[in-house]
Amino acid sequence: MTTVTDNETDLIRRAQADDANAFCSLAERYARRIYLLAFHYCRNAQDAEDLSQEVWLKAYQALAGFRAESSFYTWLRRITINAFLNHQRTSASRHQGQTTIVDLIDSDSETAYESRSASAETVYTKVLFETVMSALSELTPSQRLMFMLRHYEGMSYDEIAAAMNCSTGTIKKGVSRAISKLRAKLSTTNTDEPERLTRLAEC
Amino acid sequence: MHNCKKTRERFTELLLDGADPRAVLARELRECAECREEFGELSETLRVTSRLLETATPPESYWPGYHARLKERLRAAQQPRVAPGQYHVDNRSWLSRFVFSSIRVPVPVGLALIAIVGLAFVFSIRVPAVPSIVYVPNEVPVVQERERVVTQIVYREQPSKRKRSKPTPLVPKTDSTVATLQGFTPAEEVKLTVIKGGSNEK
């Protein structure tokens, strides 16, 4: 653990001295987490890549100001949240068409997921994915972000409130509403029956 | 005393924290069927959304391309920066650098200077000198109000005792009119008229 931290500190120091390779090594460590946050936020593979890379560019530009008062990931997550909020403001009128994971699974493109066998599990995964994505699309971007930070990132309400610049009560309400909407949407689809869903998909 | 609302809030928080509420809220969940049902639905919702994390994670083959594209973008972002080894020292004087620099620099600067000088000239002509303040004493007569009381006595002829005579016009009693008021007695009401105003000069 100490080695990892020391190594990370060294990478940060080198990246602060304009070493792009050191910065890329840092990015490799956290790229998956940032990408997944972006993907849940955008619900679109291409937008998720763009947004997550925008986060890394902003982090690179702001790295000189990193004082190691918090962990590197905490600092990076703050940049991520700000990037998401800016994206929310600027992309309010953007297109609504989405590339879903089903498209990615089915496509043969270089950036897409590798093709998988059409097993029952794969079909179930597809249906489950579509269901959850559809449920997430019922939330507002702010609710989605609050829910993600609370559920996936395990942040406290106070931490989220500080990061999103609003009150703790607002965050609590937002998370509660998000869960209620997700429950209502997901309860209409029984997602715990992979065999039945597979049969439906094969018909 | 079981409180459904508080129990639900508690197990929601425990689930979001990744803990198992059944250990903490075993009695509440055992006793309340509605809370048990709510707990089942909520834990299922959160389980399904958590599974999305695994589902949405791209395969390993995706990441080399991702990092290559990120490097490309970082390189593009780095280009405006001047690397330490590439720094070029310009030994020319500031005036020659200014004159021979791109037209984007001297022309707007020159226009701005002309505008500033022109505006300064226009304002120096148009704006008059600041007037000095001169104090001149000016005596103004103060009008003092005084009350003037005019007493008017109205005389009225008594018709029963005396023989009728020509009606005399009502005039204020003065020395010259006393003689003409023979046969008249003052009326019961004395009218007083107070006239305010007037000045000492009058």
C-alpha cells in the first residue's frame, strides 16, 4: 500500500513537471472508474469516452494546483463532478439519440466491446442493461449524479453536497427520489428471470 | 414501537452504505410485512443497478485504444505550451519587436491610443473651468406678521318708536358719521373681523 502511494506520489510529482507519460500512468489507474461514472451519467458510450477524457484533460491542466491535501482520487472526483455539471449545462439541447451497450455488444468496431456468445447470460445481461439504462434515463441529470455518487462512489451526503454546491437536504431528497423512480421503473420488469428473458429474446 | 418510515429510512441508508440491514433491523423486518416487502424491492433495485457497473465496464481490449486517444488529446493540448528547450530568446528591443510584430498587436494598440488622445482633447475643450464659489451678502427684509383688529359696529334703526325715515346706509362709526347716526341703536351682535397679514412698512 505504501509502495503504491509512494509510486503515485512520484507519478504526480513527475506529471506536475510536465511528464505526459507519468500522467498517462496515473490515468490508467483510474480511467475505468471515471469512465464508468461518465457512462452512467451520459448513458452513451461515445459521450462517456469524450466526457471522461475531458476530465483527464482538465485534471492535467489543473495538476499544478494539486497540493495532496486529499487523495488524488478525491481531487480527481471533484474535477469529474464539475465536468459533469458543466456538461449538463452545455449539452441541455444536444441530441437525445444514444448508443447503448446493446449497440456496443452487437457492433464490431474497435472501440466496442468484443462480441460475446449469445448465451442466455448475454441476452439476460443485454435486457438487464437496457432496463436499468431506461430506468436511469427517467432521472434528471442531477438526480443521476447524486445517486451515482451515493451508491457507486459511497460518498456521504455532506461530501456530495459540498461537491455539488448545494445543501445536504437537497442531496437527500434527490437520492430518495432517484431510488423511488428506479424502483418504480424496475419493479415493472422482473429482472430476476434470466431464463424467461432468454426465451423471450430467442423468440 | 415500530415506525415504518424510520425503519425504511434506516435500511435505505444501510443498503446504500453497502451494509446488510437484516443484521441491524432483524426485529423490525420480522414484525412488519410491509417493511419486509419494501426492503426486498429496494435491495433488489440497488442490486440490479450495481450489476450495471459490471455490465458497463468495457473489456480489456477497449483500454489500449482509449489511452492512445487520451495521449493524442493530451499532446494536442500540450502544443500551445512552450517547452523549456524550445524557448526562443528575442534580443530585439521592445520597440522593434512591437513595430515588427503581427498586425494584430500594433494596429489595435495604435487605434486605442488615438481614441484616448482624441477623447482627452475633446473633453479638455468642452468641459468649462470649474466655477469658483463667491459669497455675496444679500439683505432681505423680513416680513413680520401682525394682527390688525378692525372693529365694526353695525347700527340698526328701531322702527317702533320713531317715525320712519329714509334708510341710512351702514357705515363704520367715525367722527363725521356720528351725527348721522341719531335715532339708531347698536345691534346686539358686534361683528369682529380679524385680518391677518400686513407689514411694518404699511
